[in-house]
Amino acid sequence: MKLGIIGLPQSGKTTLFNALTRGNQPIATSGGRFEVHTGVVDVPDGRVDRLSAMFKPRKTIYAKVTYADIAGLEGGSSNISGALLNQLTQMDGFVNVIRCFEDESVPHPSGSVNPGRDITAMDAELLLNDLIAVERKLERLAEERKKGGGRDKAIIEREIVLFERFKTHLESDHPLREIELSAEEEKTLAGFGFLTRKPMLILLNLAEGQAAPAIQYPHARSAVVALQGKLEMDIAQLSADDAQLFMEEYHISELGLNRVISLSYDLLGLQSFFTVGEDEVRAWTVRRGASAVEAAGVIHTDLAKGFIRAETVPYHDLVSLGGMAEARGKGKLRLEGKEYIVKDGDILHVRFNV
Ligand SMILES: Nc1nc2c(ncn2[C@@H]2O[C@H](COP(=O)(O)OP(=O)(O)O)[C@@H](O)[C@H]2O)c(=O)[nH]1
Ligand SMILES: [Mg+2]
């Protein structure tokens, strides 16, 4: 799963990226030109810590999310093309970094700090590009209908209706993520990667001690979160012990970063299930609503192919009972088939045969 960190130049994208990845990318080098840095981040999960303490495995592995720091968007009416568009299209969702901090030594590209304006500017840029893509698709469909002899006419008509609906929606300044689609329609869209269809986390980048501005962003599959970007980057670069001391001194109980990571995970419609044992305690990622056989396939394709049954126990039962043997003894370990819908926090043990 991949999230693209976007935003205007000098909004704090690279600062956030460094905080998330504990990285050291140079700040403000691109001058707004296209540039991408990618890093993989553990999804913090207290349940994994707890399971690891319980099983004392050789390895403890957290779920992962990839973040890409994507410079090059400018907001407004520029036409996104080439490598930048290609990068954006590949993302599963976006984190839009909105500058809230004032700093005279860091000029804002629009001359002043105004979070509401910047949110609109970035949305407008994504909307416009989706609109261009939709119009192009409609032109191709009209040609296909005229020419005939290819795909079934009814299919072409259905697609035209769908893309016309998109067009109307975009023209009234609404992102495509607000539209509910059937599974069939969703399939038609595969390979398009419409930008406004992707989940969006608006990240308000605050100065140290600054209160978050009140921002309304009432769109589906979207959320707003505030973070002191620079402070978090500084903390991320300390050793674990020093970070602890620092946080106590500044009365920070939870890192904003951790909230950003969990929020982005939720926004992507993902959940975790766990495998446990002496060798390894591990969190795995599946979409919410995934079946047991789908979850097995995340671990290994052989487990999906040769799936027999999954032994499963909810995290809370396992922890309160103290172990797999105890869970089995109390009848809390269930045997589930391929169709079982995996719940967040399930411990799974897949029995398979290949
Ligand atoms: N005062 C302050 N400066 C920040 C903050 N976040 C970023 N900056 C500064 O803003 C400039 C641009 O940051 P950068 O992360 O490179 O922005 P990008 O262009 O969006 O990648 C740098 O000089 C940062 O030090 C913040 O929270 N407070
Ligand atoms: Mg940057």
C-alpha cells in the first residue's frame, strides 16, 4: 500500500516524510520541481507489542505502509503530465500537506499562509486532471460507438453513462471518491487511477505550539489531522530514549505521526490480522471485508491454493486467556472455512495442503 505525500512547494512534505521514515532527505531542494522519495514505514500497533511480549519470538514484524514524497504539484490549473501523473496514478491514497506555520524565511508560493485556500487549490488541480481524463475517455467511447464492430454496444453505452456521471460530478467541483459504485462499475475503472477517487488525508502542518485552524472537509473517504511537522521530525531523529525524555518534557503523550500512520491505514480501508509463534509474531494487511482464503494468500500463495481451514481467535480473547493452548482449551479457537470474513485483530493459523 502506497500513500503519496502531496502539497504545495514549501508546505512541509519532505519534513513530514523524514518524520515518518526517520529519514534524512534534504529539505527544500527541489524548488517545486518533480521529485520523488519513497520509504517504507511500520504501522505502530500496540497489539503487536503485546503479542511479541507474550510469545517472545525471534522476529517481530509490523504491518507496513509505503510513503512517497512527491514534489511537483503547484495547485490551481496546471496540467499534470508525464512522470508526475504516472507517480500520482500509482498511489492508493494521498496525504495533502497544508502549511499552517508562519515563517518569514520560508516564502509561501502564494505570498501568504491560508490553509483553506491551499486545500482548494490542490483539490482543483486534482479535479481538473480527472476531468481531462474523463473527457478523453468519453471521446474515445463516442468513437468506439460510431465505428461499431468491437465490444458489445450495451457495454459501451453503460460506460458512457458512467463517465458522463463522473463529468457532471467533477464539473460541480466534487471529488470522485464521493460516488458510490457497484463492483461492476469499479471494475470498469481499474487501470484509470483517477486522482480524486483516492482517499485523502488533509494534514495541517502546524508550527510548534500552534493551535490547529478549524477546517471543514466533509468528503467521503477523507479525514483531517494536525501535526507539528518540524517538531515531529526532530523527535524522529532522536534515539528512542532521548525521544521519550523529550516527549515527557514537552508533555507530548502520543506522537502525531503515529496517528497519521494509523489514520492513513484506516482510510485505505485496511485492517490487520496476526500470525503468532515462537519464530515470528507478525501483522499482515488485508482489506476490510476480505475472506480467510484471501488473507491466507497474503501470507503465501500456497496457503491460498492449498487452504483447508483457518484456526482463528480474536486478539482480545488470546490476550485475556494467555495463550493459544488456553484459547483452544476454552473453546475460543474456532475453525473457519474459506468464506470466513476476517476481522481486524484476528489471530489466524492457516492449515493447508499443497
Ligand atoms: N517553522 C516551521 N518551518 C517548517 C515546518 N515544516 C517545514 N518547515 C520549513 O519549511 C521549509 C520547507 O519544508 P519542506 O519539508 O522542504 O517542504 P516541501 O517543499 O513541501 O517538501 C523548510 O525550510 C522547513 O524547515 C514547521 O512545522 N514549522
Ligand atoms: Mg520537498
